[in-house]
Amino acid sequence: MSMPMSPPSTGAAAAPVSGDAVAIKNFAFAPATLKVKVGTTVTWTNQDTDAHTVTSTGSGGPLRSAALNTHATYSYTFTKPGTYSYLCTIHPFMTATVEVTR
């Protein structure tokens, strides 16, 4: 799915993407790195048939969704700058990051 107004691809697979939506599909978070400004509410949508979670890596992180069934969503508003790593606790190989800037 291509977004209008995107710069041409430079071939950097891990290039951060701006926006406020993350798709969970094919056992991966897309985009793997999302860049947002403080105050942005990010919404994850599960497009897989398996359940997934959005859970901060390490203890004390802010992301703690319930298991999301197909088409379920989880939203979180980022209020502090920083890099937020997260994973699916059901499938720990599924990892991604949200980079929050002022």
C-alpha cells in the first residue's frame, strides 16, 4: 500500500516512517519504525487471523495491550519524547519501535 506524497524509496528497509497507524500483518508490525511527534495517538490494527499484542520491551513501558483478535485495534498517546521498543508477547520475534520527538 503506497501513500501519496511519500519520497521515493532509497532502498533503506528500516527507514523510519511518519504517521499514526501501525498494521499488524504477516506476523510483523508495519512500519517497523514509526516516527511521531509528542502528543500523537498511534493506533495498531491486527490484520492477521492470529491474535497479537502490543507490549513494551522490558518492564515499566507504557504499551500493554490485551491480545488483539483480527481487526481489533489498540491506541496509545505518546506524551514524552524517546524511543519506545515493543513486541508481541505471543510471537516475541515480532518487534518494532516508535520514535517520539518534540
